[in-house]
Amino acid sequence: MAHIFAPLPLLVIFYVFVAGAFGTAECMAEENARFWILRGKALNESYRYKEAIKAFKQAVQMDPASEEAHLRLGNSYFEIGSYDAADDAFRQVLTLNPDNSTALFYLGLSLIQQTQYAESIPYFEKAGTLDSDFKQLSLFYIGEAQSELGDPLAASETWRRAINVDPTTDIARNAETLIKKMTQEKGDKPWFMSMSAGMEFDDNVTVSQQDLSTGLQDSAYIFEFSGAYKLLETPKFGLEVGYDFYQSIYDTLSEFDLQSHIFSLGVTRRYKKFDVDVFIQYNHVALGRKHFLETVSIIPQIGFFPAKSWFALTKYFFEDSRYFIDPARDGQNHGIGMDNFVFFNKGRSYLLFSYRFEDKTTRGDEFTYAGHFGTIAANTSLPFWNRRGKFNVAYSFFHKDYKHITPSLGKERYDLQHSFQVNLAQPLYKSLQLNLNYEHIDAVSNLPESDFTENIISFAFSVAF
């Protein structure tokens, strides 16, 4: 019977031959790649970056597993400002080796150049953690990203951490300069103030706190003022007092002129991963020049980033309310909720998903309810007249489930309200801004006074200091 397998010695010889051939080919590929890498380095040193890119591409083609070839290709693209191509090259390095600190750092730099500030921070953080040579410089650029994202306190704290790594370096001196510059630009101004004036048209003037819908339309002049003063401001603590004023003056329905005064105190404690805030507010409301309502609110909340483009705000609030003309509505309200901001468009836009639950107990049983409130909104920047406008669209709903029989109905009351709002805020000149707003309200209730539709159109000019 004929043998169908080659003798063992022949198999061994064949294996050694094939392995040697492939090994030789692999070595030749690495040697050829090394030649092109060295050539590319020489071209880079002569600032001939485009020619260097061609050489590094040849190296990548010869040896796709070469981290150095991809890394140097990315650096050359970075030098000529081709940041998208640089990103691809650096990410290829990280595919081969996720802990390549140089690729992590330069990918962060490339993202900074493309104004993708939030996205750059994790790469700098990992580079600084893996390689002490990058620690100070990574902190410096994290501070720059935080500053561009509009968080000067976090930026200052990060730059101070960079200085502490080694106060004698140029990096530390640059960080000190930026901290001083930020302080000078902001002037460490402890106060803020804004004012606005405008007009509003309402096709159905209502007072929701009294379950009152007039069915009448009217125009009103609207005036607002807001002010705040920082009593204490450090990287870890904040203490602020504030005051807000609102006044509406109707053309004919003067008995519905509304005036409110809100006094507030806010305390902030900042931690590395989250912030804790507690707000205390007192609000006094007058309706038709008569005392109408006063409330005291306490709102503790915690803000944190569950993911790099997702900011969450969890809150509990307590409100004690007193009605001057209807004591049966006096009561206390406990609530819990969460606001979720999802940022996109390089941090210039966001989506908001908000929900809260309320449990309100009143002196008159017919006004006691459990409520569900929700909001979905989108906010984005729009360029008009060579400036940056803000466009916001929002949908909100609330459902109030009353716990006791309403005497006028002979049964439990049911409320469901939907509202749709569009707002445009357009800067005009320096601190002057135009605000346009439209709101549609559709309220459904088995209580006739609370079953209505309403449309409100308003415009206002505002200034901020």
C-alpha cells in the first residue's frame, strides 16, 4: 500500500524552509519600513513635511504594525495642519497599543486644534498618568480645554496643579501667566447684573396659581432685573446672594399685573468629580398690586458628568407656600428630579431631558396632589449678522393627580398640560441682546377653569454687565 504522507525528515525540512522564507520576508519588510522611517525623519528635520508624509506612508505600507511609522505620520500631518489625517494616524497607533502615551498626548493636541475641547481631556489625562514626562504638559492643556469650555475655575485649579509638578519650568510660568490673565480679564468681578424690557401679547390671560383662565386677550409691558454678588469664590467653595425682579403691566386687565421679588442665597462645594449646591430662595408675588403669594424654597443639588458629553443634575426641593387671599392653598411641596444635558456640536449645543416628581400637601384637601413634570429641549448656536445667536426649542408637560374630591366637581380633579416654546436670543451690540419668544399651552382638565389653550408672543431687549 502506497504511503500518502511524506516522510518526517522531509516535512521538517519543508517547514524550516517555509518558516525561513516568511521570516526573511518579514525581516525585509521591517528593514524597508525602517529605511523609510529614517528617510522621513530626515525630511522632517528639514521641514519638508509633505515629502516626509510620503516616506512614512511607504513605511506604513511596508510594515502596518509599526507604531513608530503611524506615530511619525501623524506628527507630520499635525505639522501641516491636517488634523483629521493626524487623528487617524494617532488612533491607529492606539489600536496597536492603547497605552502609547505619545499618541495619546498628540491626539489630545490635535483635538484641541479642532476645538474639540471636551473630547481632548481624557487623552491628556491618560497620557499624563502613563508617562511622567507628559504629566505637567497634559495638565496645562487640560486647563486650556476647560477654559475654552467656559469653566475658568476648573481651568485655574488644573493650571495650579501643573505648576505644582515643577514650578521652575516654562510650562509652569505659562500657566501662571494664564491664571493672571484670566483674573485680569474677568477682573475677579464679584457681581453680575442684567436688565430687560419688552412687550408681550397673550390671547388668554391666566393665573395658574388660582386656576383662573379669563378667556380674554391683552398686551403687557414686561420689565425684568437680575443681580448677583459673590461673597466668596475659591476653586472649592462659592457663596452668592442674588435678587430677581419681574413686573408685567397690562393695557386693560390691570388686575392681572404681576410683580415678583426673589431673594436667593447659594452655597457651592466643588469636588473633583462633582459639585454640590444648596439654594435658598424667598419669593414674594403681588397680583393687581395686592399681596398674593409668598414662598420659601430650599433646593440641594448634585452636578456631575456620567460621561464626557453628558452632564447630570440631581436635585431635591422643598417649598413652603402661603396664599394671602386663599389660605386653603397654603401648603408644602416636596420634589425630586434630574436634569440631563447632552452636549454636541463641539460643546456649543445641547439636548435637555428633565423629569421631576412632586408631592404637594395643602391646607385644603382638594388642592393636594402628586405631580409628574417633564421637559425635552434643544439649544444650539445660530450665526446671524456675523454674531452668535442662541436658538432654543422645548416641549414640556405636567400631570397632576389630585388625591381628594374637589367639591365643585363632586369627584377627584385631573390636570394634564402640554406646552411648546421657541426662543431666539440674538446679540446685537456688545452687551445688548434681542430676545424673541413664542409659547403655546394646551391645558386639559375636568375643572372648566383649568381647561384652556393659550398663546404668548413676546420680545424684549436686554443688557448684561
